[in-house]
Amino acid sequence: MLVAHALGATESWISLAVGAELPPRDRAAEFRTVVDDPTAFLAGVDDRSATCRGLLERAEAFDATRTGFARWTSEPDEPVTAAWALLHALEHLSEHVGHAELTRQLLDG
């Protein structure tokens, strides 16, 4: 669930930051993710990660002041700048990576 959410959010925020079309996203469904096939799930993680890297690699000149709307948030009509979206993508992903690391430490004992 955490990985599904982190990747969905990261792709959405990066897309907004670089001016790409926003991906279809069901944020609520990310929190209901159940992994029945770990191999397929990990392949999906690799694909989504590649998509995020591709968005950054294909981005043209970055306009930090360009604004957009994060329709998946609690304030969908509040514009955010590309700079804010990119920084938020990084901080949000980092936060969830930290959650995953702490969870792994607890499970490993």
C-alpha cells in the first residue's frame, strides 16, 4: 500500500512539475492495495519508477514559476508552482521511504 501510494503521488507531482499530462490516479485505491503476486507487483514498481525517471529526462526547460493544479489533493483549486510540485515530490517520496525503512527495521527485529 505504501509503495503504491508513494509511486502514484510521485508520478503525479513530477508530471505537474514538468508540465506533462497528469496520469490517471485513484488515490483512495492506492491505500487499498493488496499484493497477491509479488513478482508482478515489483515489475509494476520498476515500470512506474521508469516512468518517473522518463518524465524528468524528457522534460524541456524547467519553468519553476509555471503553475498547475493538483486535482487529487484536498485543495484541488489552489494553484501550485512547478518548483513547489517538484520539491514536494521529493519530500513526499523521502518521507514514505523513511516509513518503509522503519517498518523493515521493526520487522527485522
